Amino acid sequence: MTAEPADEALAPPSLVEMAVIRLRSEILSGALAPGERIVEGQLTQRFGTSRAPLREALRLLGEQGLVEHLPRRGVRVTRLSPRDIDELFTLRDALEQFAVRCALSGPARLPVDGVRAAVEEMERAAADGDALRKAAAHREFHLALVALAGHHHLMRAYEPVLLRLQLYMATNMRREAEDRSALDGPQRHRRLLDAIESGDVERVLLELHHHGGRTYLAPELRG
């Protein structure tokens, strides 16, 4: 019997991937704050890498909306204005409400496996104290929620909004865990899942209204 080829998924991460993971973690955890300048020389020393993989990592993080490249001023962690944050959160809310109305307008039972899996992962990550995993599961929850509508153009409109808000969503979740229990955020999303499974549109919309997506941001960023 011939040996099977090695699984490429088991290959070690590249220097670019490692830099992306580490920088993403530092940004979403708050170690690097919105607006903070990213100094390549300092990071190459800290990460033990050259500038080439670091610059590629920064390019990829720019595509994810976590850093921004400023002409002649280098790179900094993305910082949105209070108005931008208010407009993006209100747009997110409106798109999610529309998705709920679309999803629950028919008699068919919704395939909520993706939403449920995201809630369960949030709960596990909170229990483990893994804020980065919890933030990732949080994003997956909201994507899975809107995907219930089965509306491709809605998803194309929604994903860029969520991408630009991910840092502030992670910040809100992290500060909620600092101010209250780490499980409070997942429990809010569990209530929303329960409402979705009930099939009651008004109950879901009420849960969304009280969802508190930016309650723990600085007052000027809450809108």
C-alpha cells in the first residue's frame, strides 16, 4: 500500500500568516488601539521577521479593514469617526432587520445550524477566556443571521459593513466582559437564537432592538 500524500492543511503557517494572526490578535484585543501608528521597524524586531512578510500582512489586514495606509504617514490601526461608527451600526441594524423579515416571511423552518454553531462557539470561547475566538464567533453569528434570508445581494451589501465594524464590535464585546460576566455577550446572542427559532418576527426584532451592539463603547461612539 502506498503512503498517502501529506495533508497540505497540516503545513506550518507562513511568516505572513503568523504576522497576520499576531497583529490581528493585538488589534482586536485592544493591545493596539484605533488610530495607533504601526512602526514596521519595531514589529520586525518583536516578531523576528523581515519587512517583506510584515508588509504583506499589513496589506491583508488593510483588506480586512483593521489597518489603514496613509499617504506619506505610514500605517495605523483603523480609526473611524463617531459619525462613521453611528452610520455603520445603524446600517447594520437596518440590514439585519430586513434579513429577519425576509427569513421569517415564509412557512418553511429555517436552517439555523450556522447561527447555533456560532453561539455555541462564543460560549466555549468565553468559558476558555479566549477573546479572539469569541470575536470571530461573534462575526460568524451576525453573518449567519443575515444568511438566513437567502438573499445574495443583501449579503454582498452586508459583509463590507460588518468588515468595517469588526474592531468596534470586538471592543464592545471585550468591554462588556470586563464590566459584567464574560458569558453575558454569548447569552444575549443565545436569546436572539431562541427568538429566531420561535419564528416570531416581532420577538426577533425586539431582541435586535435591545441587542446592545455598542453599549460598552465610549459614550461619543454609541450614537
